[in-house]
Amino acid sequence: MAISSQKLENIIREHFPNALIKITDLAGDQDHYSLEITDSKFQGLNILAQHRMVKAALSNILDKELHALTIKTKIPN
């Protein structure tokens, strides 16, 4: 399993076109990433709902091309 950070960002950008996205490859293996995403779509949602939105956007690659993902969601100031 592996996915480039660019492909990962492209998939996220399809669902969150106005988001600020920061992706970090944690192990250098294109399989373990940290994602920080800031988007106004998260306004009014609790952290669990925010993470569910992100996971839904990535549902086609989770456990297929992407082994591990740490998610941090933020709302713009």
C-alpha cells in the first residue's frame, strides 16, 4: 500500500476545494501520513463529525492505498 502525497492532496482537494491542507509523510514510505486541514465546512461540527467528513472523502483509498492517517481538523479564524 502506498499513495503519493500529491495524489492524497488531490483527493482531499476534490471534497475541500478551499481548504488549507498540510500533509506530512511520517515514515517516508508514502503509507503513513499526518493531515492538517483547515476549512470553513467544519464550522459548527464537533471534532468527530469533522473527522468523519475527511474519512468519507478518503473512503476509496483508506485501507487500500493508505495504511495510516492522523487527522487534525481546524476552522479558519
